[in-house]
Amino acid sequence: MASYLIKRVLRSFITLFLVCTIVFCLLRMMPIEGYFNNFDKMTPEQVERQLEIKGLKDPLPTQLLRFYNELLHGDLGNSSRYRPGIAITSILKERIPISMLLGTAALAVALLLGLPLGRLMARCKGRFPDHLGTVFIVLINAVPAVVYYLFIQMYGTSIAGLPLLFSRDNLVTYVLPVFSLALGNIAYYAMWLRRYMIDESNKDYVKLATAKGVNSKEIMSKQIFRNAFVPLIQYIPTSFILTIVGSIYVESLYSIPGMGGLLVKCIQSQDNTLVQALVLIYSALSIVGLIVGDVLMTLIDPRISFAKKGGAR
């Protein structure tokens, strides 16, 4: 397990290095306006002077080495257009907690609703609850997320009377964005748990337990559900990260001052330095999510060993 984690971490650092390097080089190919707040008011001489001060006139390898050196010291640079001169770490400190809170709440709702739904569908295979759950899953997967986001906002505010705009101090304003973010994961968990439970119910140990007279509810809860949940748990950290990343539209829809809305704003304002920092953070979170998912799977089921050939994903 330890050797596997070391290899995964090393590969993750290489992946993260490649992603950051590619993004860094691509942003250096963008127009230089993205590094200045008042570019239109600057003379060519002032532009050249500021380019030299910012080190943008240096060769690309020199700029890249400087970037990684600053990154190792926890310096992500300063915002150039979104909030000129303000350290990016200060901006992120204000917004990360909001996105993390929304993501955690959405994941909790998805687990609380998706797992019971999948379990009910597996127990009632071929009957009305199964058909109804299948219709729900097909609709969520077939309809673009933007469409049902708008429907949730429209009918949530008009019928349920819930607030449209987000407020950190008003918990009621969390309902619509959290439910919007959770809806896709509810369908995901229900669909895969149903499949895994049906697969488990056809295995020999279930048939043996049934032949011995073990109660069907006990088999379902203590054996089938537990074993079916093992392959599903590795996707929970990843789905949490994807929820945070996918909150870009939802945060813009409800005016939420989180990371998703920040990415939209910094792209619109062409703040290259801030875009670079956000891509780095999202990439790191995605990689960490994959590793944590593998670790959780081995902790839940000791039979899984990544030390053996073919054990790793």
C-alpha cells in the first residue's frame, strides 16, 4: 500500500507539473493586456517598462523557473485585472470556504438521497419504484444540466418562495444551489448502486444465505449493500471535486461569491495570473480526489491490495 501511494503521488506530481507548465506556456502566448489593469491608458514605453518589471521579457524557461520557485514559497502572484495588486492567496481565502461548504452540503444531500434510491430500486427490481427511479436517472443524464438548473431556479423561487440571490448569513438561500449541485450525483449514485447491488444479489454467497433461511432484509443490508458500496466509494472524493468544479454555472446563477464564479469573472476580465492559479488548484484537487478514492476503497475492503499486479487504477 505504501509503495503504491508513493508511486501514485510521484505520478501525480508529474501530471500536475505537465498541466501547470502547459497552461503557463499557453497563457504567455495570450495578449499582454491580461497582465495590465489600465493597458489602454499606457504608452508603449510604459508597457515595455512594466513588462521588464514583471519579468515577461525574460526567456520562457526563466519565467517558468521563477513561477515554480514562487509556487514553492506559497506565492501565486497578484491579480492583474480582477483586483489589481491584491495577492491571489488573499482572494482565494475569501472564496474557497464558500465553495467547499456548498460542495460538502451537495455531496451530503446526494449520498442521503442517492444511496436510498439506488437501494430501493435494487430491492424493487422490475416494479414501479424501479421504473420511476429509472425515469429520473434517464432524465438527469439526458437533459443538459443548464436546463434543469434553470427549472429549479424558476420553480424554486416562484412556487416554493425560496430566495433567488445567495447570502452567506441566510441558510435558506443555500437550498436551491445545493440541490442543483446534488441532483447529478443523486442520479449517479442511485444508478451505480442499483447495478452493483443487482450484480451482488446474483452471486453464490447470497444464494447460500437465502437457502439457509437468512432474512432477505438482513442479506440486503449486511451483505449486498456493503459489498456493492465498495466499488462506489472510490468515486465519492472525485464527485466532490467535480461538484466544486461544476459549480461554475450554479455560482454565477445565484450570485455566489465562490471559486466557480471567480473563474468566470477572471476569464471575462482576462486576468491571466488568476486564471493560472485557479487551473493549478483545480488540477491539484482532481488528482488528490483520485488518490483519496483509492485509499478509501482499500480501507473499506481489506481484500483489495494495490501491491499486487493490476490492483491500481
